[in-house]
Amino acid sequence: MFWNKKLSLTLVLTLFLPTMSLALSDSWTSRTDMPTPRRGMSAAVLDGKIYVIGGNPDKTGGLKTVEAYDPATNTWTTKSPMSVARGGLGISVVNGKIYAIGGMTNPSGSYNTVEEYDPVTDRWTRKADMPTRRFGLSTSVVNGKIYAIGGQGSWPNVVSKVEEYDPATDTWTEKRPMQTARAHLSTCVVNGKIYAIGGVLEYPEIASIVEEYDPVANTWRKKADMPTARTFLATSVLNGRIYAMGGSTTDPDGPPMSIVEEYDPATDTWTAKADMLTARGHLAAGTVNGKIYAIGGTTGGFPWPLTSIVEEYDPGLPPPDFNGDGTVDITDLLRLIDSWGQDDPLVDMAPPLGDGIVDIQDLEHLMSYWEQTPDDPTLITHWALDETEGIIAQDGIGGNAAYIIGDPLWLPDGGMVNGAIQLDGVDDCAVSGPMPNLAEGPFSAVTWIKGGVPGQGVLSQMAVANWLCTDPSDGTLMTELKSAGEDGCSLGSETVITDDDWHRIGLVWDGLYRTLYVDGVAVTEDTQNGLEGSSNGLYIGAGQMMQPGTYFSGLIDDIRLYNRAVNP
Ligand SMILES: [Ca+2]
Ligand SMILES: [Ca+2]
Ligand SMILES: [Ca+2]
């Protein structure tokens, strides 16, 4: 049966190979128009719906309008209006409530008004005014507090002001200003830091500036400039990356553009992405269920022709590197053939997010990457351990270098994928910086090891859990990463990995099942009610508390962390 399938698939492959070359990439599609055409509104996502609030109906007036878009049904619902009509406002969500902050109308000028919306009762309530009247600001939330950033109190005086609102106490606190005063910028949050992007500097100069705010330290620092300067843009976060969409680039009153650029805070780099279908400025955006929605705005320069169009951004499929080794080849093809005709979420990637069966579409997806080493947005960290000297193990993906402790040996020709590191089991290990909290969703931790004895840590999270370790009694592979609840427990296997052969070991969490792999085989599996997550750094080659006796004595190579389930 297996060989029949393999034969017929080989035939299919020979038909496909000459015609297929391009990987399935990112794209935009049109969705249902917003009921009210407008610009200068702002948006927030709550319970899977995008609330689009306020805005300007023409070049001066303001709107109280609230309309909610449900991407699941592709429909709009009109909600209770705000009490104060305004555009150029900030919108943020804390604890299931939406806050509308500041904004302007002519001739009233700028507002310091704050209103709170409860989606359950569909009602608005007035809250404590913001200290500084302004519009063209942007708001972002970290740890339950809203940061109101930049804007202008009057034309053309832009400000660098940052004021923090705590909805729990209904109070405002002044924080450190941005380094650069600007208005009509856009802000986003990734990993607890706020990124303030673009905007208008001193009129009519347009910014490509990116500044990062750390609310804990109350500090700003400059990051890599956006390739295309822009104002009246929208931004949204998807998979830990920030997408900057549309806006005007040379003249604030000039025509808008369709250019989309993606910022990865982990590497401080920008990448061009697929253009929107329609060039737009003064738009709003939100991310729901892995897609970005770019909503409304203007389709031309002054006097701002309005639009109600909605476009959906699909970032494309993850590459079909099912075993997480960085390449798409015969191993992945055999894995796909193994699941042919079945419901296997790991292999069923096409059409986007899978359709419940591994079939010709999934094969097409795989073949479009055939023998490539694709850029994999789900690969979060890759410590190749190919260094030849020094105290740093570079992360080839996320910029999260690990620092060497003790005196391990670099073996440039001694690994399974080029070089490896040799640890002495006494005090050698490596320590990374803080990580994204991988246990929040599906993830995989995969590495090669050789050697070790029972009771040692291969990969662990500081003061949280040993992710991959050897059982203290017999040297079998186990994990101590478990549910934080009372039912949480370690998971052991019956496969000894301390036999001095190379083994590729992996811990895979798909959101329900916790699985340990050794050399391509799932050696044990159970379910947990979530896993204990943390953004703490990782130890390579030591237990989670660095206790004596938990240091690994052997070789480690090619550590890969994915935010999806792989089959290592
Ligand atoms: Ca592969
Ligand atoms: Ca499929
Ligand atoms: Ca290596």
C-alpha cells in the first residue's frame, strides 16, 4: 500500500517539477466594505472583532461612529456612538474595555477627552481627561496601562509627549517623552516594548524614525529606520512582527501609497511585503486570527477623498519543513506521503491553515519549496553552534545570542550540522537572553546531542523547567515542562539517549499534546492543560536551577526553536 502510494506520488512529482517554482507567498484580498467611509479613525481588536471608532467625514468635521467588523463572518455591525465626535484619536483595549483618547474636530480644535466602551452593555462612559489635549497621537497597551504617544495640540506644533493612563485607577502619569516629537505616527507592541513608527516631524517633514519604548525602564531608544518614510500610516502586529501599511511619503497632503513594510524587533530589520491592493492613507488596521485587516482611509491627497474599503492580508503558509531541519527535501516528502489522505494538521498546511486532508494541494505546497532552504517565519531561534572560538553562540534568526559560561570546547568539524559545542558536565553551559513566551502557543524545541549521563539538563528555562533532560535513573529522554495546574506532571520516555551516539531530540507542544521525539520517532506523548510559560532565558547544557550535577557532559549541536509543531 505504502509503495503504491509512493509510486503514484513519484509520478505526480515528475509532472509537477517542471512547472512549479514559486513558493506560496503573502497576499491581499478585498473584504466587505465598512458601512461609513471615513479617515482618521482608529481601531482596536476585542474578542475577535475589530472596532473602528471615530474619524473625519470630510476635511474638518468629526464622527462619533462605532462600527465593528467580524472577520469570521465578513460582516459589519453598528454600535453605540461615542459622545464626542472626533478623528485623529487613539484607541486601545484593556481588560475587555475600549478606550477612546484625544482627537480633534474643526473648529473645536483638539480634545483631551477619554471615553470607555463596554462591549457587553454597548455603552460609553466618560473617564478622567488626558492631561494634554492632542490629536494625531497613537496609543498602545503594556501591562494593563495605556501609553498616549506624540501627536499635536494645534497645527503645526507636534509633541514628543508620553502620558500613561491606568484604567484601574482612572489616573494619568507623565512618562519620558520620545526622542523625536511627531504626530500622525503609529505605535505597536511586541514583547512588552512599544514601537513608535513614522509620522510628521516639523511640518511638512515626514519621518522614517522608529523608537522603542521600554515601559519598565521608562526609556526610549532609536531602532532601524523604516525604509519608506511615511505619515498617516497604520501598523499592526502579526507573528511578532510589525506591518507598516500605506500613508503618505513625501508630502503630508500628497497622494497615499500602497507600500507595506515588515519590521522584526528581534533582529531590528525591515522587509518589503506585498503591496495593498489600494493605495491609502489615514487608514486603520487590526489583526485577527493570523490576518491583518486594513480599513478605510483616503485614496488621494488633500482634500482627502474617503473610502470604506477593507483589505485582508494573508502572510502566506509556513514552509513545509515538517521535521524542522531548515530544508525541504525527501524526508519531508516521505512524511507527507505517510499522511496521504489523512487528517494530519502537521502536514496539512494548504489551503491556508489546512482543510482536514493531506492531498494534492499540500503536495503542491511542498513541491513549490523543493530542495530549498526557505525563510521560515516560524523559526524563532537557531543556535547553529558553528562558532570556532569565543564566548558567544550566535542566534542566526532572532538575534538572541547565548553567552558561554565555563570553558567548553568548540568543535568546528565535530557536529551533525557543521560544528558543535562540547560541555564538560561540571560547570560549562550557555545562557540566552529573555525569550518570547513560546509556551503561549504551539512550539517545538529540537537539538542534536551526543553523550551525557542520567540526571542532566540539555535545554532548560531559567527557574521554570527542564525542557529536555535525561532521567536521573536511566538516562532516558524526559521533559519537566508541564502544566502550571495541579495536574501538571513530567513526561518520561523509554528511550535512552546517553549511549554516546548522536540523537536528534525534540519536545513538541501542539496546544494539546506534549510529545518527545528521538531520531524522527515520537517516543512518548500525553496531554497537558497548557504548559507553564515564561519569557525567561534558556540554559543550554544545564538544569533550570544550574544545580551541580545537572550540567550536560557531551556534545550539543543545532538547536532550533519553532512557534509551530514540527516532527523532528
Ligand atoms: Ca525538512
Ligand atoms: Ca490540505
Ligand atoms: Ca552546528
